[in-house]
Amino acid sequence: MNTVTNVYKILLAILMIIFFSSCTGKKSSDESNQLNTSTANPNVVTLSLKQFDAIGITTGTLLKKNLSDVIKLNGLLEIPPKCRASVTAMINGSVTKILVQQGDQIKQGDILALISHPDIIQLQQDFLETQSQFVFIEKDYFRQKELVSQNATAAKNFEKIESDYNSQMFRLLSLEKKLKLINLDPLKVAQGNIFDEAPIVSPISGSVNSVNINIGSSVLSSDELFEISDNSKIQAALLVYEKDIPKIKIGQPIQIALTTDLLRTFTGRIFSISKGFEKDVNAIKIYANINEKSKGLLHGSNIEGRLDLNNNLVDALPDEALIREGENTFMFIMSSKNQADGEFIFEKVLVKIGISDLGYTEITPLTNTKSIVNIVLKGAYELNAKMKSSETDED
């Protein structure tokens, strides 16, 4: 009987061991699954240093933008007429030399080209002959004037000499002006320097926009040989419709952006308001200077302007920093605790959006804004695609 009892005790012990082992294993498995679930976040994506560099991610903080209570204007970039020049030769001739090319930066007075023509030499000859004759007539004029003052000669004779003197003086002055018009120095010509070429000189400083001649080209005095403009004087010309005219005033600050790149903005101030409506448009034109001069600003470029009527700044991000999925909008934040081996961790965070304008959207983060320092401003779409790709691979 004792033997049977001992057997039962042994079997019971074995069954209890098996039961507890099963429970422990299940518990460990459940804990492991719970741990994996807690550490695997579907809204987190990790990049290697190589991937980070390839995407070209840039980060930053929330931007302050005035996206409400503004007047939106359309217009063009313009260079004032006084800062643009169409260069002509002022005399007929043939091009013998071109000293500049399109895009060159030049200063006022720089020589652009040289032209030659027999009329250039003839003009200098006429000037020298007139000057020589004037020297003789001038001496005779002052001699006769002295005699008249002493009643030593008839006043009638002096009147004829005075008329010849004035006529020759005016002719000499006229020839001097003609020499200056073709950029020849009358003083050098008077010293006996005869030039067989006339220089074409830039009337303003700026850049050469076009060169309309070749070596050997025959040009007329009225032909446009070069076009030059000073882009540093570029300004904004914008249309303001009738309902908004009372809101405009001189000195008002304005934001300006190229329609081809709305994220790149420039600042300026209104300095002129026209007093009449534009032809066929129920709007007036206003002009604003541009504080930031840039090589990318060209005459005739389409622009958009924004006049802030009050200072109502909101938190905003560039549209390219936001991921829109159905009715939800997200942004990516780069973790400050990057993993070892040059890995970068990004979390996809839900945000609330507001007004959108000029490539920016008002956002309200649904988390503590003080902790948001590394928002992905560029590369969000690539990060989202990488996240979707990782989810597909796991499935």
C-alpha cells in the first residue's frame, strides 16, 4: 500500500512541475510579445548616415508667419527707365571691334565697341579748319572792336566782322558738340590727334543684356547696338484693386516672392503710389523697393506681394514639410537621441493645420511645442516613403 502511495506522490509531483513550467513559459512569451509591441513604433523610421545624406534632409523649428489679414497683390519686377539704356552709335559706320559680351558687368564710360567711317575723319577735319579760321577771325574781331571804341573805324564795318565772328564761334561750338556725341575729345583733336575710329561708350553702369552687332556690321546712327541695365536698382510694380486702395500708404512694409519660387521671399517698402487707374484695369499701380538685391531677380519676372495689415503671427511650416493622409496631417521630428553607428531616428507626429498661403501652412502641434526643435523642413516625403516601404517589407 505504501508503495502505491509513493508512486501516486511521484506522479503528482511530475504533473505539477509540467504545469508550472507551461505557465512560466506562457508568461515569458506573453511578456516578450508585450515588450516587442511596446518597442516597435509604426510611426518611427530610422535612416543610416548614407541614407540621411542622400535624401538631403534639413531640420529646423517652427516659423513665424503672418498668414491672415493680408492684401495679396500681383505684378512684375521692373528696372526704372533711368537705369536701362539702349546704346546707339550716333553716327553711321562699320564695327571694327567689340570689347564686351552678354552678361559682362560694366561701368559708366566703359568702351563697348569701336566703329569707323569716313564721316568720322571728315568731322575732325571740319573741326580743325573751323578752329583755325576762328583764331584768325577772333583776332580781327577784337582789333576792330578796339578801333570802334576809339572811333577809328566805321561801326558798319565792325558789325560785319562781329557777325562773322559769332557765326564762326557757333559753328566751332557745334562741331565740338558733335565730336563729344561720338565720344571723341575735342581737346585731343585740337592738338592734332586724328582718330579713324569712334568709341561706343556705356552711358550707365550695369550688366550687358544684349549685343546686337558683329565685327564688320554696318550700323546706322539710330540702331540699338547694346542693351544695358542696372539690376541693383530693380523694384516691384504691383497692382492694387479699388477696394484695397484705402489700405495702402507710403512707407508700408511688403513681402515679395517670385511666382516660380514662393518660398523665397524678399522684403521692401512702398515708395510710390500712382494717382490714376491703369488702362483697362480697375486698379492702380504701386512701387516698392527691394531690400535684398539678388542676381536671381530679373526685369519682367512675375511676382506676388503681400501687405500685412496687422502683426498676427502664427506657427507655420513649409508645405513640403507636411504629410497629408486623408483628413490627417503629419510632420516628422528628428530625435535628439540618435542611435549608434550614425543612425538617425525620425518620428511621424500628428498636427492640426490652419491657414495655407504662399507655400506655408499654419500648424498646431498636438504635443509640447517646447520639445520640438528638429522638425524636418525638407525631405519629409522621402521619409514617409521610406516608412511605407519598411511597413511593406515587414508584412
